Amino acid sequence: MREYDLVIIGGGPAGLSAAVKAYDEGVENILVVERDDKLGGILNQCIHNGFGLQRFKEELAGPEYAQRFIKEAMARDIDIMMNTIVLELREDKSVLLMNEENGMFEIKPKAVILAMGCRERPRGALNTPGSRPAGVYSAGTAQKLVNIDGYLPGKKVVILGSGDIGLIMARRMTLEGAKVECVAEIMPFSGGLKRNIVQCLHDYDIPLHYSTTISGIKGTDRVEGVYLSKVDENMKVIEGTEKFVECDTVLLSVGLLPENELTQEANIKIDRKTKGAYVSDKLMTSVDGVFAAGNVLHVHDLVDFVSEESEQAAVSAAKYIKGEFKTTGENKIDVTAGDGVSYTMPQYLDYENMDDSIIVKFRVNNVYPSRKLAIYADDKCIVERKKRVLAPGEMELLRLKKEDIDPDTKQITVKLEEI
Ligand SMILES: Cc1cc2nc3c(=O)[nH]c(=O)nc-3n(C[C@H](O)[C@H](O)[C@H](O)COP(=O)(O)OP(=O)(O)OC[C@H]3O[C@@H](n4cnc5c(N)ncnc54)[C@H](O)[C@@H]3O)c2cc1C
């Protein structure tokens, strides 16, 4: 078995962008590990367009976007192991892998990039009352059945959750001949992108009911219908609001969870809000030499930002491998979410290593009309930008300049303010 300088776990858009960038930064000894039999991650089943607008100024389908990076990786001397799963990551950065050809084997690279993506929150996490008939799918499973396997999972559909995958599947199921009765969203706002609400629901006259949930599923062998109820501000079902909607299929689009079992095994600190690793502005986790990027770090709205973030992790990993990444870790400045903000990424600045400017990513925790986005270094406002509307479905980005931050700063706070 070859020795590797850099092991990248996951061959989705994050892993591929990281591999290409790390190679271009002078790391030649790279291994990408992918458990699937193809590269590209979840984009392989996203056959709709809308990918790459930021990066390539073109509207690509998911597989087309992935293919651009697969080509780039293939053109370089990057080792890729498919049908290979990483079973364990240890604190000393050793990785335990398994595949059919080699059985179980171990590699101890100089650096690791975590790029394992995320998975969907299942029905079990929701405690939906009712029986357990066939016909309940996660939206991503239905997406794979329709777009890759060529099956239509049902003909009369109710979708729970207005995250992007649910919205995309409302349109897909309609185009494939199914009737989508409605999308029910427990929150008073959607977790999806505005453009997806317009293009996937409004354009097809699919109703979206806010503050509504499934309070019961009816059916013995197959779903026969669902009970939809209104919820109050505490998300509790309001008695007497129940309505029965006949359907044979329920699709769940109720959130994504970063795949961080390996991360936790390596005792890497996890952020309670993002459910991804707690990282510095260099995207280094709490274990020296282990970096993270893409959906495993925090759930992204656009894959273009996944690629950009992964390249940033690759630049940091390359510096670490070449011994150019010097930190005493003594000047850590916390980056925290203030009023109206649900999380920030990164969670802290490694001031000594910080670039002249960095991008802070965050999401707001509600829909807000006309607010000022502000970043404070302790009590001093160092960045501000007005926005006409803010919604949790869209990731926000603000540039932070090192020259604006005093080295003695204790805390950076990102918050919303009234205009
Ligand atoms: C079901 C679903 C549908 C989506 N649809 C859209 C959409 O329509 N539009 C959009 O913009 N975004 C969509 N997204 C978001 C999309 O996932 C991201 O934009 C992007 O694909 C994230 O890239 P990634 O590389 O971080 O993760 P992924 O694309 O998920 O890639 C992660 C890769 O890591 C591999 N992996 C994980 N664990 C291991 C392990 N232990 N060993 C080896 N390999 C491992 C996985 O097999 C996978 O190939 C969707 C996400 C999901 C889950």
C-alpha cells in the first residue's frame, strides 16, 4: 500500500474540488476515498439544472457540474479508490479503510480532509403519529428512484417539509405524471431557496401550507392519506384544524444532517448548531491536520459554495503538509451568532494564521424584511450591509478584513439590526 500525504474522505463535489486544488498547491500524493461506485456524490441524482451559476456562469445539471471536477481530478495524478469505505478515523490521523480487493487496511497520512457530505433526516426522527404503511420516502430516496433507477414511487403525493430537495421533488414528480397535492411546512417560512419556491411550486400551482404538519398517516399496507393540521407558535398541533388529504405517497424533506460519525470517533469537536466540526477560519478542526469542507461541515444551499470552501480547505491542508502552517493556537478569537443569526462558520479565527480577508458564512433564524447585517469586534462595528429581505433558506456571506480586527479582540459577533 502506498503512503499518502493527504487522504480526502468522500468523492462528492467537496472531495473532488479539494483534491484538484491540493494537487495544484503542490501536494502530489493524494488519495480520494469514495464508498460509492462512482464519483460526484449526491449530484449524480440531481438531474435538474441550476448548478454552477456562481462558479461557471452557466446553468448546469448536477452530474454535469460534478463531471467538470471529475475531469480535472482525472487529468492529474490523483489516486482515487472507489467502492472503498472509511470505517474509522483516529486522533493520530490514521484512517481504517475497507474494500473488496484489499479487505481492511490502514493509511496514516500527514493530513486529512473530511468531505463526507450529509444525509437526510428520517421519519423516525419526526415521531409522526399513525401506522407504518409503505409509501413514505425521504425526498432524496424518491429522487434516486425517479432519476437514477427509473421508478415512480407514487401517483398522489403529499410532501412534508419545504427544504430544497422537497421543492425540487414536487416539480420532478409533477413532470413525471404524479399529482402533488401540496407541500406542508411546520415553520411559518420555507427552509428552501426562493428561486425553488417560484420555479418548483408556483410555476406548477402546487400549494405550500405554512405552519402546517402531518398529524397522522392513514393506511395499512400502503399510504391512503394524511391528516394535515395547523400548528401554533410552539409548533404544537392546534386541535380542530385537522384536514384529511387523500394520497398514496408521502415524501419527507425535513432537513439534512452532516455525516459526522467518523468525526466524532476521532474526538473532533462538533458545533451544536451546524452539527459539523468546529473549525477555524483555515477550516482546521480541533484535531491538528484534519480539515473539513462541504456539507459535512454545514449544510450549503448551493454547490458552488461547496467547491469554493473545499478549495480553501485544500490550500490550508497543503500548507500544513508543507510545514508552512504555523500556529501556537494562542490567539483564538471566537466568532459567535448574535441577534437573528442561527450559526456562523468559521466558529473562531486563528488570528496568527488569518489571511488578509476571510468570508464569514451564516444563516438567519427567521424571515426578516429590511435589516442590517453587522459584524462586531467586541463593541465595535467593523462590517455592515443592508438587505431588503433575509430568509433561513439562503446562506449569507460577509467579508471580514484582518486589518479591522484588533489582535486583543475577545469576540466577533455576527448579528442583525433594525434599520
Ligand atoms: C438527497 C439530496 C439531494 C440534494 N439535492 C440538491 C439539489 O437539488 N440542489 C443543490 O444545490 N443541492 C442539493 N443537495 C445538496 C448537495 O448535497 C450539495 O450541494 C453537495 O452535493 C455537497 O457536496 P459534498 O461533497 O459535501 O457532499 P456529497 O455530494 O454528499 O458527497 C459526499 C460523498 O462522500 C462519500 N462518503 C461519505 N462517507 C464516506 C465514507 N465513510 N467513506 C467513503 N466515502 C464516504 C459519499 O458516498 C458521497 O459520495 C442535495 C443533498 C441531498 C442529501
